[in-house]
Amino acid sequence: MSSGGPTLPQERRIVTAIPGPKSQALHARRTAAVASGVGSVLPVYVVAAGGGVVVDVDGNSLIDLASGIAVTSVGNAAPEVVSRVVEQVAAFTHTCFMVAPYEGYVEVCEQLAELTPGTHPKKAALFNSGAEAVENAVKIARVHTGRDAVVVVDHAYHGRTNLTMAMTAKNMPYKQGFGPFAGEVYRAPVSYPFRDGLSGPEAAARTIDVIDKQVGASNVACIVIEPVLGEGGFIVPAPGYLAALAAYAQSEGIVFVADEIQSGMCRTGAWFASDHEGVVPDLVTVAKGVAGGLPLAAVVGRAEMMDAVHAGGLGGTYGGNPVACAAALGAIATMKDLDLNGRAREIETLLVGRLNALAADFPAIGEVRGRGAMVAIEIVEPGTTKPDPALAGRLSAGCHQAGVLTLTCGTYGNILRFLPPLVAPDALLHEAMDVLAEVTSGQA
Ligand SMILES: *Cc1c(COP(=O)(O)O)cnc(C)c1O
């Protein structure tokens, strides 16, 4: 597989402590200048990234299992993204689509209408961030239905703006001290097979019961759910759960919104994770992987719902910026040219195979799960389902010290997640798994 990005050697190379002296010097400057509420998982300061590696100012080359949180699926500085961005930035950087429009915006909407699940007539609108897309999906659902209530689930993550904080489940660090939150947001249980042991239909019945009894279906504008829950712990709902929830929504006139911001655009081995379950959402939110690292987000959905909003009711100064649209068209072309859905499925086979082998020797791995190149291990006290976030943190830190950029997640902070760029070569992924095996044996 060819690497995306510049011709960086696809290797792990550690030449200083992590972080090294130049990163530490930059970190001192950062600490004085940048608000401390903005964190960094690993304060190595980056000078280049491409394929499956991130290179820091000290000359260390780290294996990237983060993709900037599932963003650089086509690689960092992917050639098709770079060339289209360079051409666009030299032509014009901004007019505001609401002032004077341009073709790139229209083409991104056309492409997303084609790639999202279902063959019904669709339309799209573009925004800057995932949270902004989620907010706009709620606006559209409320106007379309004339109802107020928004239903979300346990372990959900939908963003950091006021409405999306209300929709996000986890208090620390996302919500603590930031209230009061937006009203008319209701939370229902989700399917979490490792913890509830319920079948998809059983878990859906439990969710629906809460909606019916505590909210009332006729008050609900939308149900918003991640088809694979991301920050909440890479939870894959049991088979049939999403379909049962979508069918309930349809029967009650509720807009079913799939938040595919993390799971969409090839990440799970399909254009959208809903595809794995044969679910056709009414609205889909898209961001992260869609534009090869530039900020772009979208709401894509049924034309009659999207068009429910009055003229001028949707938009924003930068939404669908022409440079970000050029990047998205380059990223989508790359996904098609390199068959990154197929590649994500290959990565799943490689990572899940290696992680299952590791789990056999390391009983703190309670479960290996995920879809495509969105894979995780849940770390627990052996033989129980009791979360062990301290051990997950030590494993992640051990990987960092050895030059593998990993992330944790989960409501209990006990999930180690793996999100490599889809263009990362097999050899690097195997090496990252070798490192993880070594780190776990040091903790056994
Ligand atoms: C990251 C994420 C968001 C928020 O996106 P931002 O671009 O950070 O605002 C919303 N939903 C899901 C599922 C996400 O993973």
C-alpha cells in the first residue's frame, strides 16, 4: 500500500526521550501562552506527518494510531488533498457561500448525498465542526417535526458546544462547571453488549421503553446516536439494535439521526457504519475524516427534511469554506482510488487478530471490539467487568514512551483505542502491536 502524504520514511525511530528537549522547550512556551484547559495527549511537537507516522521537532518518528482522532484517514498531507488545496487557496480562499457561492460546495453535497446510506432524494448543508453539524441536525429535526425533545443515549459524545454538551454523556472533562446546559435533552440506555449482555432487540426495547415512559414519543423531534459509539468507548451495539430503534423512530414520526462524525467516511470499512446494520438514517452528521484534516462538517439527509428550514435559517460565515471543500473532494477521491473501505477491513483483520492473541495472555483485556480501523480493547480487573482506567493509562503511556501514539477513551476511561490512518502500511501496524505486547508484558 502506498503511503499518503510526503515521502516520509514509514518507520518508528526514537532518538530522544519522549518528549525530547526541543518539544520540552516548546511546551514551556505553550504553557505560558496557551490556556491550560486545552490539553494534549502527548506533547511532542509535530513538524511533519504522513502515511502512518508523525515526526516531531526532535527527529522522533512515531507510529500514528490516532489519526488526529479519526481525521487523517487518507493520511496526513495526502497528495490529492494537497494538490487540490494548493490550487484552491491560490484561486480564492473565501467568499462565504451565503454571499457568493462556488462549485466545490455543491460538489461536496452531491458526493455526500451519493455516499450516505439510502437511495432516496437527499440534500446537504456544510459547517465547520462536528458539534456544529450536530446542532444543525437538531435544528432541522425540530423544524421538520414541530417538536422539541432530543433523545440521546448513555456513553454518547456529540461535542462541546452548549447544546452538544447537553447531549454528551460524560461529565469530566466535557461538562464539569460549564452548565447550565440546553434543555429538552433526554438520555436513554444504549446497547453495550460487554456490560449488559442484551440482544439488539432486547436493548432496543429497553431504550424505547424509557423514551415512551419518560419523554413521550409524540414530543420527540429526533433520536441522535453514534452507530459505533466513539469517545464513550468504541461500543458496537448488538446486531439489530440500531435497526429496531430506527424502525421505532419511523413509526413515531421521529427523525433518526446517525452521528457518523467519527465512524463515517471509510473508518469502519464501509462509507458509513450504519451500512453494516442495513440502517438508513433520516439525517447523517459527517465531519472528522471527510476532508483529510481540514475543518469541514455536514448534515446530509432526506431532501424533504433538509428543506423544512426557511431560507436563511442554516449557514455560517465559514461553513463549506472553498479550501476545506477542495480538501474533501481530494479526500473522497483518495478513498475511492485506494479502496479505503477495503483497506479498513484489512486493518480490522490485522488488529483484531493481534489483539485477540494478546488478550489470551493478558486477562485484563476484557474485550476486543470495533469495526474496520476503529478498534479498541476494554481494560478491566481480570475475570470481572470492573473498569481499570489506571492500567489503561499506563498501557497508553508505555506505548507513547516506545513511540506509538495511542489514545484512551470510554466513560470509565478504561478503553485503549486504535485509529490508524487507513494508508498506514501493515508493517507499521504489526510493529505497533509488537510494542503493545511488550508494554502489556511489562504490566502483567
Ligand atoms: C468528534 C465528534 C463530535 C464533535 O466534533 P468536533 O469537530 O470536535 O466538534 C461529534 N460527534 C462525534 C461522534 C464525534 O466523534
